[in-house]
Amino acid sequence: MGMTPQDLELMLGLKAPWKLEAVETDHAARRVLLRVVCTDTVWGDPVSHSRLHIHSWETRRWRHLDFWQYETILEAEVPRVQDPQTGQTQMVQVPWAEAGSRWTVAFEALAVEVLRHARTLEDGRKLLRMSWASAQRLLQRAVQRGLTRRRIEELKHLGIDEKSFLRGQSYMTILTDIEGRRVLEVVPGASRESARAVLATLTGEQLAGVEAVAMDRSPAFVAAVEQSLPQVAIVHDPFHLAADLHKAVDQVRRQEHRTLQRAGDDTLTGTKYLWLTDPHRLPPARLENFTTLAQQALKTARAWECKELFKGFHEQPDRDHGEVFFRRWYGRAIRSRLEPVRKVARSFRQSLPRLLTWFEHRISNGAAEGFNSVIQALKNASRGFRNPEHYRIRILFLCGKLDLMP
């Protein structure tokens, strides 16, 4: 039994007044064209229920799901109706596609899933057999759809972080919902104005419910939050504090390595990875090597010990114990005679009130840092983004937990 036009209409979900008129196949181009006609000449306004007469007809095309690996295009003469009261005209809404879309709902839904799981936009668009520009437009539509649908009843804890998107000093500021583990918005730059701009994307009611914001110790971010959200607590993120100490350890290692090499001593050659990795994650052979190094009278070993000791700060039961712990750690760091460590310790002391807010809120940008692997893979696979808006769209598409489907 052969396939009839009625079968195709059922498969396409066509209902009156839309009817399949013809099917044209171009085997050379591996393309199927489905011609659809509209049988109504008068339309009703869905709001006022007044009669809307057809002003003109326009030929429109939509990409549909492939049929037997042939690219399938749906073409229709779509009426443009005129409001008798205002004289304004508009295209009627077709049932197989969203307004303004060049794709049917079925194709757009498939494309969202393919692009969500593709390594890069280029890989996804090749699978879908569409141009890069078309794939980017489809992403933008999906993200805008998701942002329009998104409902945020309560935001207690926010995270603000910066991510680079080009070589050099090109950054984006990312706002996250810590409890929801999702990216809320992304804006260009990493300045005070950028932080204020990303906070301004939330409503006044949402901002009023915020209790604390986790961030690094960037003066620009601190100033922006103090101005935009004077009622909230600022929590300096543990991840960034640890990163500052990691840098200090590496500075000490590099300085000491140069000194030892001049004396013909290669003790620290190839040890960078050992000092910056949690010992529990080292393979047995490298752990044994590290243990031997840590027991030697090395400046790097003393710097590493200060870094490790600071981990106990965030394990204290309350603010009072945390302050006592910090002052003891600070005294040890200052007496270390290691200037990179002393410099970080002094900067921590200047920020101590915001370090101690951890014990009231215990929040961090851990979720945002978890996005790092996704964002870094995205940037590496795309070899950087020249257009910050494209970067924003991809981050929200992958990390925004948005309802993207048409």
C-alpha cells in the first residue's frame, strides 16, 4: 500500500485550513519540497474575534526534518491579514512553526538537542546540514525563548565571577544562582560597571531577597555589590583564596628553582605539578617523590605548608573560631620570610571581615567553577570567541538550565 497525500498531511500534523498541495523531489540536490496551501480567505482576530480580511499572500519556507536523508523544505503561501480598525497588517501564525522562525517546530527541537550535545557549533551545524549563521540564529532563538520562560521566585545567594574569552585582557562577567547551580546572565568586561550591569538584569524584587554574594577579592566587584546591594554580605570565595595561595607557592618555587640551578642543583626541576596538586590525588610513585621533597629544608616546602594550613580556616565551626585560627595562621605566614606568602597573608588580613562572612553563609562559587570545564572546553574547541555576544549565548545555552525547546 503506497503513501498517500493524506498520510503525509497526518505526518506533518496539517489541519484545515492548511492542505498539502504537492510534493516535489530534486534527486540531484537530495531535496524534497512540500507545497502547502491555505484554503481560508477570512480570518478571525483571536483577541477581538473581529473578521480580518486577507490583505496579501507571501511565500514562506521552513526547514523540516529530513525525509529519507533528503533535506525537506515546507513551502506555503501564507496570508497577511489587515485589521479593519487600524489598517495594520500581520502574517497569520502557521501551526508548524513559531513566529519568525525559518524552521518547523520539529526541526528546531531536533537542532536544539544536536547543538546541546555537539562538541562545537561547527560540528553540530555539519550534522544538521545548515550554515554556521543559521545555527547561531537558532541558538539565539532558543536562549531568548528560555530566558522569556524562566521564572525565578527566590534568589538568596548569588555568585559573580569573571571568565576570559580571548587571549589577553578580554573578560566576561558571569552571574550565577548558587542554589540553582545555573548561570543567570553574562555581560562583557570585568569592571565595576560590568558587575553593576549584570546585577541590573535582575528585578528589584529579586535583588531585595539576596542575602549574600560570593566572589573573588576584585575591588571592582566589591564596589559594585556594595553600591547595588548594600544590604547583602560579601563572601570571598574559598576557591579564589586557595588560588591566591597556589600562585604564591609557585612564585616561591620558581625563585628557589632559579637559585638552586645557579648552584647546579636540579632538586625542583619538573616539580611544579607536585606542589600545586592535592597529595591525595597523586599516583603512588609521585606521592613518594613529593613526600621526600616536602621533608627537605626547602623554601617551597614552607610555602606549601602555609597553603595547606590555611585549608583549616574554612573548617572552623564558627566565626569566632575562624578569627582565632586566621590570626594564628597569619602570624606563621608573616614569620615565614617568604615574600609571596607574606604578601597574600597581608591582603587576606585587609579582607578579613569578608573572609569571616563565610561562617554565616558558607557559600562559594563552586558551582560556577564547575561550569569552568564546560566553558573552557567551549572556548578551546571554538579557538576563542571574537564576538562576546556569541560567547554569552553559548554559555547560557549550555549552563543556564533554560527551557530551550520550541
